[in-house]
Amino acid sequence: MIPLSLLDLAPVCEGSDIAAAFANMRDLARHAERWGYHRYWLAEHHNMPGIASAATSVLIGHVAGATSTIRVGAGGIMLPNHSPLQVAEQFGTLAALYPDRIDLGLGRAPGTDQATARALRRYFDSAEQFPQDVQELLRYFDPAQPGQAVRAVPGAGIDVPVWLLGSSLFSAQLAAALGLGFAFASHFAPDAMDQALALYHRDFQPSRYLRQPYAMLALNVVAADNDDEARYLFTTQQQAFVNLRRGRAGLVPPPIDDIESFWEPHEKAGVERALACAVVGGPRTVAEGIAAFVKRHRPDELMITANIHDHGKRLRSFELAAQAMKGIAAA
């Protein structure tokens, strides 16, 4: 069975608040560890009321401290927003506190809008320096050399697996050239998935980090006790995507009975394209959908995510997904 991992955005739901989002995050991580999930990743976003994972490295420490075996990491840190040295120090600190459990995924988007990118004191055109920034960051994790003018303390000589994230061919090419793991954002931008995977596997150069390519794909999975309930719960994520495109990003909305009355035809088409990599249904539907996705795309690891308003039903969804993966492996 390929490893099954979990992506969380610390969602802040309507009728709730950020403190509850963090408590739910910790609770989900503890359950995920018991259910056999391999990794628990958090993603950096800014100026989005429904996503509370802006201080990603802080929350990684919170989750790692609440668990004992599951790997915890960033999926990812948006490197143009930070200096490579600061990221190396933060993740060197985390890896010193929680040895052999911390992952660092890197993205080159700002994770926000242009005004917020400027407020972060880093500019989007710094994404052009992404390859150089990645290599600088990797060097900070090397053992410190005599006379080295700048070193990461903590960080130097600490093993922190570095991944590159992407939704296009750029990061696939860079991950292949540097011999790093590659995670594709198929959960919201699947268009270039097959091409990016093919390029990554074709051009991969063995490195001291990896001897062979290792690709992870993200998949939306909303599971419930039956198909109708799962489709109802999925309307939360569908609404959130439409609201974002309307420029009305807000808290995570509750599900609705009639999604067709909510969106316009062009909005529906856009959401269905963005969320094409989604498995929504009861236990059997979910097991069949995950099995088909894995068989078709052959990832080395699967990372699932679910934007569900009710925390208890979100827990149930991830539990059913884990059960489905175990059933697939047994079959």
C-alpha cells in the first residue's frame, strides 16, 4: 500500500473562530496518527479569513508536540515570502525538537494577493529567484564548514527532507534537476498533472537526497456514510471556490441543499475543472474512486484533503478514507 497522508489548512468555519480551528487541527492530527496516516502537512496562506495556517512553522510545532509518530510538515512554505536562512533556522529548530519527523515542502507562489505580498515585504517577482533560493536553503542544511560566514543555527547538519510543490511544469523540472521529492497540487489545479509527472520521472537526476523519483499527488476526498450525505458535505468546498473567485473569500460556509441555485453555469464549470481530482461518496464509492485514481496516476504517495464545515463529519471523512486505503491494500 502506498502511504496515505493528510493536508490541512486549519479551516475557520462560520459560527466558529480561530481558537477552535487550532483545537480541531490538533484533534484531527491525533486521530490521523491513530488511523495510520503517514504525514500531516499544513499550507501557508495569508489574508484569507477561512484559513488560519499563515504562521505555518508555528503550527507544525503545535501539531508535532501533540503527536508522537506521524511526520509533520509544510505543504508548503511559500519561499518568495521568506529568506532562505530564516526558513532553514525555523525548520532546523523543528527538526531538533522532533527528530526524523519534520518535512519541508517549498512553493514559489506568494500564497496570497499582490497587496498582501507587498505587506509581507517580499515581492512576487522574487519568485524568479526561486531556484537560487532553494539551492541556498539546501546549503544551510549541510554541515557547517570552517570559515563559513553565515550558517543556520539550528539547521546546519540537521536532516530535513525538502520537497518542491507545484501545479505546473516549473517545479517538476526543478525537482527533477535537484533530485528532490515532488508534490503536485492536483487537488485544486489538476490540468498539468500528467505532463508534470511524466517530465519529473523522465528528467529526474539521482542525488544525495533521493536515488529515484518520488512523487506525491493531492486528492480531494469527502467521505460519509452514503453518497448523498457526502455530496451534501462537498457543497462547502464548492461554495468556497466560488466565493474566492467572486472576490468574497470568507469563513468556511456550511453545506447547502441545492448547490445549483448557488452558482452560475460558468462558475460551476470552473469549479468542476479545478476540483476534477475529487472522490465524493460513501465508503464503497470512495474506495473505488481512490483505487481508480491511484491505478491511473501511480503516485508514490497520496495526500488527501477535505474542506468540511462540521468537525465531527470531517473526522469521519478522514477515517473512512483511511479505511478505504487499507481495504484497497488488502484486496
